[in-house]
Amino acid sequence: QHVVQITKGTYSGGMSGGGPVKDSGLLGAVVEAPTGMYFFKLTGPAKTLEAQAGAFEQLLASMKPKSP
């Protein structure tokens, strides 16, 4: 798996079409499996992501890719 963490910045993407949001963060991961690649992305207020980083890591650790 490959993980990226941006702890704090201005987020200007997203489906809501809103303007830039300051003090945002991103947790992202790519999990490679025999059946393909799986992408995870969590964005939100930096404080919220900091509080949920452990849960995000648990989610990734729970991935048990199987052969097709």
C-alpha cells in the first residue's frame, strides 16, 4: 500500500463546487491487490483528520486482498 498525508493546507477541489477551504488536510492511500488497485481519500478539516488518522490506518490494515 502507498499512503500520502497532507496535514494542513487550502483545499480547492471537491464535488460541492464551493470555494477554497483553509486549514484542510488529506489522507490518501492506494492498496494494490491481485484483483486491481483500490483508492481511498479522506479530506476535511485538519483537526478532524488528525483525530481520525488512527481509524484510517486501521481501515488500511484491515485490507486482506485475495487472489481472483
